[in-house]
Amino acid sequence: MFGFLFLLIVASVLGSIGAAIAGKQEQGCLISIAVGFIGALIGRWLASLSGIDDPFTFTLSGTEIPVFFTVAGAALFVALINLLSGRRS
């Protein structure tokens, strides 16, 4: 249970960082968690395509968390949403 809660917190923090890089400043905790999880999926996909290992990966409860690619994936996801919706922030 503790591992899952920690994963939610990590996803929220990394999602918020990625969203801030893309220019999105105001969002709630649930949106940050969703952006963090989607960013992790996009980041892992980008890492597998490029063949580059994430320099900031840590493991929690058997789950590897690629910090750099999660933040990059979250920033790309938020930038794509902003582009499709026509909003700047």
C-alpha cells in the first residue's frame, strides 16, 4: 500500500514538473498524477525508440521509474494537448 501511494506522489511531482516545462502552471493533484502516468508511458516509449538509458532511474517496489523520460514525456503530452486545444497555458 505504501509503495502505491509513493508512486502516486512521484507521478504527481513529475507530472507537475513536466507540465510546468510545457507552460501549464495551474492544475490539480489528480491532473498532475494523470499527466505523470501518461508522461511515464510516453517517456518509456521514447526511451525504447532511442535506445538511450535514463540517467535518473530509481526502483520502488519492483517498479522502475525513469525520471528524465517521465518529465520529458509529460512535457510533450501537455504541449500536445495545448497545441490541439489552441491554449497557450
